[in-house]
Amino acid sequence: MAVAAVIGAQWGDEGKGKIVDFLAGKADVVVRFNGGDNAGHTVMFGGKKFKMHALPSGCFHEKKQVVVGAGCAVNPKTLLEELGMLAKAGIRPNLLIDARAHVVLPYHLALDGAQEALKGSGAVGTTRRGIGPCYADKAARIGLRFADLLDKGRLEAKVRALHEIKAKELGKVYGAEFAQSEAQVFSELSGQADRLAGFVCDAILSVNESISKGKNVLLEGAQGSLLGIDSGFYPYCTSSNPTSGGASTGAGIAPSKITEVVGVLKAYVSRVGEGPLPTELPDGVGEAIRDKGNEFGTTTGRPRRIGWLDLPCLRQASEINGFTSLAFTRLDTLGGIPGLRICSAYKLGGKTLHRPPASSEALSDCKPVCEEIAGWEDLSPGEWRAVAGKGVGALPAQARAYVERVSSDLGVPASIVSVGPGREDTIIIKDVFAQ
Ligand code: GDP
Ligand code: IMO
Ligand code: MG
């Protein structure tokens, strides 16, 4: 039995979807534990690209149980569309949705847009999927949960109460009109409830039963540690905990049951939305990496901001999450990039910092201290796949040194090295399910 959590170690888009799809081959159950359709996890399957927003990336392995956990904020429309997209590809996931998961409602989408507009230059640059407002209602204890979709009388009463508050909030605070009537919101939700009710259950109970039976469980995080509401750089963050602690609360599993915490990191950093990014490369190099890696948001299509690998931030992510191993992605993308650098510290007010400061404001003032690193050659996708087939010893020596440099700095061994988007482009160094 093993319970492995897959956690983004940076600002999201590290390649969690690819790693989860790969590891799901050995798992019995895959649980998404946080976030909603602000996430975009890409999985290559059968030569096609699937962009997963609401469902776990374990769907591409037949018969695996996939779970949308209690810690998620789910837009039922997105979930149904995703089920439809998979059905077209002949995939019918064995899905459970925890009754405790919160429902993203049309009010949340409207509020996300209105709040961002009001913030003007102070906007967070959210994905505008209503995630922040949904979690705000959860914390205020007025949210709607999947359990509420199972009882039409309760659903109607809850929509009535929410409509009163939210339509007022939108109009009076933000001067925005909410176009849908209470009856329209209820009717849409009622139709979605009819289609989803069969999946809703006490998934915490079910996942813990699986653990008791000795099954392998994979916990899939959305976003990344540096975007966490507590672990990230407030307010330029998301509204949930994309950490191993969040995996425990969001999947309903005791921390002591998690046997492996895999930190997924790409060989450089990217960020979508606003907020400080100390190693950001505004010049041609950033553009070259963005173009080579096709670094555009999976959910919003926005160009991702690119920077050199940031060790101070990674050290903090590693400590907060207790990474037991690292999954490196996109070593191939850095191939042939000239003047490769790695940030090993920051300078702030005459001091050298080895960890990031606690505030976004202070992080904005940090100047990265970068070391030049020997680069490696640009191979074709086919050549990288051949390297993956041969194993870690076949990696270009400088790429291997890069992995070793980061692993030894963090004091965490590499379990996986990824050199392309497909399952076959993956090198396994350690089996995270082996006990
Ligand atoms: P996630 O949100 O962490 O799941 O990451 P995204 O799916 O948003 O973005 C990662 C992108 O990189 C996707 O297009 C993946 O197919 C791709 N990808 C993942 N690993 C690798 C890799 O090692 N090399 C390359 N070239 N692409 C990768
Ligand atoms: P995956 O799971 C990258 C960013 C948004 C914004 C901030 C808050 O694909 O790694 P939100 O909509 O959550 O209120 O936006 O967080 N963000 C992500 N960036 N990958 C993601 O998910 C993200 N989910 C949210 O761009 O800066
Ligand atoms: Mg993504």
C-alpha cells in the first residue's frame, strides 16, 4: 500500500497532469484534492492532447477509480463537458464526487470578473472561473455542496437564499447586473444534478476504505505550492491549498497515511497572472523558451511568464510540503537554450536570502543571484524519446548534472525525469509506489 501525493512545486503548470497520468498506471484510485477548473492539466493519450480541468488526470487508465475530492470547487457545467469530451474518445471514468465538494455557481463567475475589474491595476489576474468567490462562500459557510444537489427541495431553498445575497452583492457593491433569474439558476442546476447525482457519495469513506484494503492511492494537486493561499505569495495566489497538507484535508486522508510526496518541478519557472516572479526573463531568452515550450495557459491561453529556475522558492516549497522525491519535467525544452542560469539566492536590502521573504511586496524587491550552468544540446522529440527508453544514464551529462544539482540543494532525490509530453518520454529513477 502506498499513498502518493503529486504536488506542483512552483507556480502551476509544472506538468502535474502528465506525471499523474504516468503514475496512475500503478495506482488503484486517483483523487483530485483542491481547486477547480482554474486548473488545466494536459494529458497525451492515444496521440491526442486532452486538457483536463475538473476530473483527475487518472481517467486515461481503464477501471481506475477517479475521485473529485472534498477540497475541490467544481463547476458542474465544466465537469459534464469534460465527461462528454472523454465519452467521445470512448472513455467512461469510474467516477466518485465527494458530497462535500463545493459547487461553483454562476454568481461566482460573475463576482470573479467584477472583483478583478474593480481591483484595476491591483488585479490578481485570476482565471475568472469563479474559484475565489466559491471558496469565499465555503469559508463563510453559505456555499452550496454536491450533497445539496441530491435533494431538490433543499437545492431550491439554498438557491433562493444565495440568489438574494449574491445578486444584491453584485448589483450594490460592484454595480454589475446578474442576468439570470433565481428560477433559471435553479433549473440549470437541477438538470446538472440529475446527470451527476449518481456519482455523488461519501468519497472520504471510500478512499479510506481503499487505503485500509492496501490499495495504491494517488493524490493529484492542482496549481502549485507558490500559488497556495497559505504557502504562496498573497494576494497573487489562488484560494486553496495545493500542498501536501491540502492533500490531506482535501482528500480526507490523515497526514500519517501519505507515504510519498512527489514535488513536480519544471526545469525553469513559469507564471500566468500577476504577482512577483524574481527570475523573470523579459528579454529574448524568455520568449525563446516560451515559443520552444509552447508555454501558453492551458485554461486561458494567456502567454506564460518565463524565468530561470528559482532555488530559494523551491527550498521553501520542499520544506512546506515535505517532498520525498522530485519529478523533473521539460529538460528537453531547455535543450539548446544559451546562457542557462539558475537562481541560488536573492539580494534584499544588502542581505543575502536563501529563502523567499513572506510578502509579495518584499519578493518584488528581491534581486536574483544567478549562477551560469552548463547547457545541453537540443535534441529532436524522437531523440529525447530514445533517451527516455534507455534510462537516466542516457541523459546528456549536463542535464543529469542539472538534476543532481537541484536534488542535492533540496536534499531530495529525483524519482522521475520527463523529457517530453508523452508517457514514453519518462524516465523512472524510483518507483513511488514501492514500499
Ligand atoms: P499542469 O497544469 O501542471 O498539469 O501542466 P500543464 O498541462 O498546464 O502544462 C504542462 C505542459 O507541458 C503540457 O502541455 C504538457 O503536455 C507539457 N509537458 C509535460 N511534461 C513535459 C516535458 O517533460 N517536456 C515537454 N516538452 N512538455 C511537457
Ligand atoms: P494548474 O493546476 C497556473 C493562477 C491564476 C492567477 C491565480 C489566481 O494548471 O497548474 P484563480 O483563478 O485560481 O483565482 O487565479 O492563480 N492559477 C494558475 N496558474 N496553473 C494553474 O493551475 C492555475 N490556477 C490558477 O493565473 O494568477
Ligand atoms: Mg496547467
